[in-house]
Amino acid sequence: MSKDTIVIREIEPQDNTEIEAVIRSCFHEFNIPLEGTAYTDPETSKMFQSYQNNNDAYFVIERNGKVEGGGGVKPLSASDTDTCEIQKMYFSKEVRGQGYGRALFEKCIEKAKALGYKSCYLESASQLKAAIHIYESYGFKHLDGALGNTGHYSCGVWMIKNL
């Protein structure tokens, strides 16, 4: 059996369809509400176009030429300019549990620092226990409520970390 070829890279226009499919499939797999989440977020169908500013970035995990996950960094909506949000971090079951999520998460944190952000915020769903454990292991602290104005009112986990 040959070893998989894994690449973590910035999103390209042709990745939109594949990353949208990965994101949407996670909601069904983990029984996460569709409304008030990334599922109905208008950016989800146009991820490349949504991350083309000089203060954001979105990365994908490509396995054997197929996009199997992604995650990005963007300014936190309706917040101070020193806080970014790690957004739309989802992975197909084919790449989960192999360390690629951690590698992509680290890449997002490093990008946030390089872009000059002072703190990093994220929202998640309580069903995503493995992801929340990873966030905690990187020093993210739980908050009692949401920050900014992400529109993701169905997310019940809010976390922040000083960079």
C-alpha cells in the first residue's frame, strides 16, 4: 500500500466545491444544527472568494489530490481589530485522527500571529469533542458567551487565547 500524499496549502478557486462538501457533511455526521452555523453561512459555498483580504487566510488539506479538510483565520466580525477568529475548520473522516487537523490548526495560529493579531477566538459545537480537546490543549479558554457578531447562534462553545 502506498503512502498518502498530504499537502496543507492556501485555498485555490477550484477547491470551493470540495471544501463545501466536507464542511456540510460534518454537520450531518455529527448531528449539528444547520441553521445559525457555517452550514447556512453564505461564505461556505464560496470559500476561496471569502478569504482574499490581506488580513485573512484559508488553508486546505489535500490528500492524494482531493481536498479533505480546511480551516481559516479572519478578523472577528464586529470586534476590535486585534482579535481574529479561527473559522470553518472541518475535516473528512478519511483524515481525522491522524494529526493533520492539529497541523492545520497550528498553521492557522501561526498565520494569525504573522498577521499581527493579539488574540484568537473560535466557536464550536459541543458535539465536536475531539476538536474542543485539541483547542484546550493549545491553551484556548472557555467563555460564557459569544464574542463579535459571527451569526453562528447555534454554536454553544466559545473559546479564546492570547497569542
